[in-house]
Amino acid sequence: MDGRPVRAVTIQWLGWLTERLAAEGPKALWLVWDNASWHVSQAVRAWRQAHNRRVKRDGGCRIVVGPAPVKSPWLNHIEPKGVHGKRAIAEPDRTWPVDELKHRICA
């Protein structure tokens, strides 16, 4: 598999989540997704469409995606924290020892 297997992980997570929700009763899962490559990938879209066709035929929890506006990080409250976290641990001048990295991540 080339690159990071984020698409495959996303598909696994969606499958697990919709199975669990179907057992609890909700008929739909509403996701507000940004334009992350794994959210808009052809593999994830194809899986989601096939899943929704199965749900229409057999019942279960369908997936409805509401796209977040492009270039709107203020709508995603994790964005500033992610940038701050990256800056706190990712410095180009050296690699951190594991203990120091754990401390910085937790701090």
C-alpha cells in the first residue's frame, strides 16, 4: 500500500460505526467532513455509496455527508490545537527521545 493507509482506516471505522449504530437504532449518521484527502477519496466515496445501497435494500444505518466549506478552519475546533501540537513536538533541528516526546505530547 502506498503512502499512509488513511483511506482503509476510514472505511474500517465507518463500517464499525455504522454496524454499532444500526444495532442501537439510528437510521442515519450525519458526518460533517472537510476536504481531507481520505474524506473525498474515490475509495471512501465508493464504499459509502455501496454501503448506502445495502442499507436501502436490507436496512441499517445510512451515511449522510455534509461537506464543510472549503478553507474554513474556524469551523473545526481541533485545527488550532493540531497546529499548536505539531509546533510543540515537531522541531526540524533534532529528533526527540521517546520519553521527552511523551512528555511534550501530554503537556
